Amino acid sequence: MHSLVTVFGIGGRPVLPDVPEARRSPFPNPFEERRPTGLALAAGEALLAELRRGRVADDTESAALDEPGSGRMFGVLAVETPCGQLGFLRGFSGKHGDRWNVRGFVPPLFDVAERERIERDGQADIDALDASLQALARSEELATARSAAEEFEGRYTCESDALRANHIENRRLRREQRRAGTADAALLEKLARRSCADKTERRRLKERTLRERSQVLGPLVKLERRLAAFERLRDYLLRRTQRRVHAAYRVANARGETRELRDLYGKRFPPSGAGDCAAPKLLGYAHANGLRPIALAEFWFGAAPLAGGRMSGVYYRACRTKCGPLLPFMLEGVEVESLEPYSPPATNRLDIRVVFEDERLVVIDKPSGLLSVPSSNVKITDSATVRLRALKPSVEGPLFVHRLDMDTSGLLIAAMDPQAHANLQRQFATRRIEKRYVAWLEGEVEGDEGTIDLAVRGDRDDRPRQIHDPVNGKRAVTHWRVIERRAGRTRIELRPVTGRTHQLRIHAAHHLGLGAPIVGDNLYGRGGERLMLHAEMLRLRHPGSNEFVTIESPAPF
């Protein structure tokens, strides 16, 4: 028996679940957004229990995973051994601490000693180049050239400003003399000559400046070109080292075929960390040791990522950016379930309710599970827009002025004419429409009220999720107030100032926000029957009367 395989039901190990079809069922698609079941769930819960007891392995504690930014993805792979036993493998993404290999977990897809040699040699070249780059950047020659350039530009600016001021004054005097109407032919000719002289003076300054700039800036341009060449060479050495690292990966499928890691990503350079996730490590070990993969599960454990988007103990599907090109090849030779196409929820129970209506606008209460606007997926034909058009067939142009997530319920504003639509859009754009949401959060929130200011952007590695990014994200601001605390949950009022995608869901779940995801959030929390988030109040100026209108619809939970 393989030393890394934990066999179900032996010596206090996890009991084999009652899954008579486990040996014959297709491998569950790793990109399916659903909680694992059967063998994969039993294995995942067994590993989670070990981690919660404070141990990653016999010689490694899990406490370090609770440090900010130190949590990571763990995975289990249910397998069948050559002798017919059912068990599972353990894996983790990247390194644990500074170690690629941890006892009891599958190794990476490369030889650690070989990778360390490649990175050591590559780093030596980069260090030597960095020394040359720093020497040039700190050289007296470069400092002198930059100082001369700054002195020249300052002198030119002063001279140019003085000349411009003199010419402006000359133009003012000429305009006054012409307006006076007393100028004779001789004076007019003199004024014309003065104007020509000013133009000649400007031209000569420009020509002289170009000559001098070439002489003064020439040495600086050469030095900065050398700096840029060093930077380009450094980028080249980094990518060359990374290509050598990629070539060290052993990527195989169940048929015994192998491919180089970078070949699986086509023309795209493999993203950072490609091949280091738990799933490819687990499959690589299984293929190399004659173990038949049965089911996979991956979950996050420890502190949430600094960008947010993960909760400890929650299962997640494989990431598409890193693992999307990799896992399909590694699973060739294994019967894999086809990815289930999205099917919209039953819509016969999702009736829209009109809360307010007049000749200029209509406000509806959108149920959870119904899209606000039509989807790009041709299989999804239903939406609040489709339903409202059926009720208002004579209305032309766009209807809804804003949107709610499919999983969010509550108030949506629709305009009944183009002028009303433009008016309401301006109110949203200038943040003059007041919005109030209510939500149930998982966990006890500290404090009674406050403001969250966390910039967000799309997660390029795992769309449609959003993440907190203080550098490249867009500012997102939310005011909040606790309404009720009950049974380990918190009912809260949310007043968004901005309207970023998933803003309230991220601000609730992120550890720098409220640190408590919205109940039923399948992207940032644990999922559930529905997302407990409802848009319950809107306050706006009516596009016809310009008077304030407040519209409310209590949450159904």
C-alpha cells in the first residue's frame, strides 16, 4: 500500500461512506460549483478535522495558517489502489511555510532539488545584473547628468516665461494703440516690425534651446538607455529562469502521456503558481503511482487571503486561470462528468411585484433567483426586464436604470420614457439616490455601526468573484448598522455610497470589513438556500415633479 494513501475504515481512519457506485461513477468535474459528496466529502472532512486539531502533519502545526495572508487551499483526492482498496491523498497549494514537502502530503510536480538549483543559478545571474544596475543608478556620472538636465530645464523655463511675459505686454500695447485710432502709417509699420521681431525672438530661443538641449541631455539619454537595457535584460533573465522552472514540471495524464507545463497554456505564459495548486499535485501523484482517481475536493483553511474571497473550511471549485488549461489534460484517460450547463431556477414562483407605478416610472420587487436584465447565455430567456416588458409592451427604449445581482432580492427602478431614464441615471451617477439594504450575516459583528471603505476589482483568476485591491481597485464605501443579533447571526442594515459589483457581499465577508459573510452567499460564504440580502428602500427625486419619493419593500426573511 502507498504510504501517502489513507485507507477508509482502517485503524480509526475515516469510515468508508455508503457509496456502492463510487468505483463506477465518473470523476466529478473539478470546475463544478458545488459541495463535494461521498468519498471526497468524507476525505475532506477528515483532513479538516486534523487541521482544526492544530496539526498539518506529525511534525507541523497549523497555527501558522491563521496569520494574516498565510491561509491556503488544501485538497483531497479519493483513489482506488491497485489492490482495490479505497482511500485518499492529501495535498496543499504552493508551499507550507518554506517547505514544498510535508510528511503525509503529496509532493509537487517537480524535483525540489532540481528547481532549487535552477532558481539558485538564475538568481545568481539576476543578482550580478542588479549589482551593475544599482551601481549605475547610484553613480556620480548619472547624478551629474540629471543635475545638468534639471538646471538646463529650469533655466530654459525661466527664460521662456520671461520672453512670453514680454511678448504678451507688447501685444497689449499694440492692441491699445490700434484701438485708439490715432496711429499713422509709420507707427503701424513700426508695430508690425515689433510683432515680427517678437516672432523671430521666439523662433531663435526655440532653435537655441534645441541645440543646447541636445548637448546637455545627450549624456543623460545614453545613461538612461543603459538603465532601460538593464531592466529589459533583468526581465529576460526572470522569464528565462521561469521557463526553466516550468520545464522541470512532470505533467502526466492517466494514459501515461506527458506534456511540458508551458505547452498546456498555448501562447499565454503560465500564470504565477501554475501547477502548484493542490489538484494538479494530487492527480500527478496518483498517475505516477498507479492510483485510480475517484473524486476531488478542495477547501480553504486558515486566515482569509488579504484580497478576501475565501473562508476557512469552505469548499471551492478548481480555479480556471491556473488549473483551467492543466486539469483537463491531467484527467485524460479518466471518465469525467461533463460540466453541467447552468440552468436557471424555476421561474413560475418568481413573480415580480409592482411596488410603485405612475406614468414616468415603475418600481418592482425583484425576487431572489431572477436576473435583472437578459443574460448573454441564450439558454436563459427569463429576467425582470422580460417580465416588465410583457406588462408594459408600449414602453420603448431601456427600462431598468440599475441592476441587482440575480441572488439579491428587492427594489428595482424602471423608467417609462427616455427623459425619465436619463434623469434617473444622472441621479445614480451623482449618488443622489439613497439605497438601503438589509441582510443576515453569518457570525457576530463587532460594534453597532460604522463605515467600510475597501476598494474592489474583479478577480482575474476566478471570475465572477471580486476581491479587495487597494492599489488597482475602485473605491467602494458602505455605511452599516446592526439591527438585531440572534443565534450566532447578525441582522444588519447596509447603505452603499458607491455601487460596485458585489460590493455589499465583499464588504460583509472581508476580514477588513465586517468579517461575516452574508448568509447563503455561495461566492464569499458557505452558500445556502438563498442569499439573505434584500434592497428594501430607495429614496429619489421623481423625474416629473422633482419631489422626493421614498419607496420601501420589507425583506422576506
